[in-house]
Amino acid sequence: MPSINLLPWRAELRKRRQKEFLIGLGGALGLAVLLALAAHFTVSTMIDRQQAKNDLLRSEIALLDKQIEEIIALEEEKARMVARMEVIEKLQKSRPEVVKLFDDMVTTLPEGVYLTGVKQSARRLEFNGVAQSSTRVSAFMRNIDASEVLAKPDLKVIETGAPGAGSKFTLFAQLKTPEAEQQADPKTTQPRRVKEASR
């Protein structure tokens, strides 16, 4: 019976299988490297796009911050201008008020009373003067009560000097606001007139 040697065929089969395995392994490694490169490229592209978006957002935010600062500066300038306009408006309103005040001071000052000084702080007036007697000061206070410009007389100091020298006094009064007189309700003033007429 003839004998067949199968060793060379098995060796060749083993070599071929090893070769196929190595080719498959190389192909898998190559595919893995390609996939890794593709993933890296995709991720880096996404990072670059996001970085570009972030840069755009930063530039827009900086622009908005600058615009907000300009708006705040404009608001402050507007507030300053409004304050100046209010001061000018108050000064314009107070011009006729000063004339009325001096005119009313002449009419309310009775005989025998002489003013040595007048000071104004906001709507509060301080009168310093000399009167022939305390009754003259009382008449001055009554005249202030009946005045259309002055109100709330308040006598603080009265010093009686030597006979014939007169009495020094310090008297405070409030300056009436025209707005308060204009806003007075005519319904509240009408019954008073009726009562005065009935009297």
C-alpha cells in the first residue's frame, strides 16, 4: 500500500491561514486607524466650529457691553439735563414770586416796624428787625397771617431795649406755594364763604 506524506500540504495551509490572519489583522488595524482619524477630524472640526461660535459670541457680548455703557452714559446725561431743566423751570417760576414777596413785605410791614435783615432758606423766611413796641410785632404777625404770599408767622426772639430804642425781634414765616393754592378744592372753600355770608 502506498504512503502519502501530508506534511507539506498542512504546512502550506498553516502558512496561508497565518497570512490571511495577518492580512485581516492589518486590515482591521488600518480600518481602526482610519476610523480614529475620521473621529479626530470630526471632533476637531466640531471644536473649531464651536470655538468660532464662542469667539463670535464674545465679540457680540463685548459690543453689547459697550452699547450698554453708552446707554448708561446717555441716561446719566439725560438725568443731568432733566435736573438742569427743573432748576431752570423753578428759577423761572420763582422770578415773579420774588417780586410778589417784596411787594407783600411792604404791605404787611406796619408802621413802627423796621427790618434790619431778611434771610431765606428754601421756603422759610427769617425776619430780623426793630419795632417800637411788641404790639407792632403782633400787628406784623397778623398781617403775615392775612397775606397771600406769607403764612405761619413764628416769633422766636424779642429783646426789649432801652426806652425809645425799640425792641429787637426775630420772626420766621413760610412762603406759600402757588401750586398748593391752585390745587385747592373749590368745594372745600365754598361752604366757608356761605358761612361767612350767613354771619
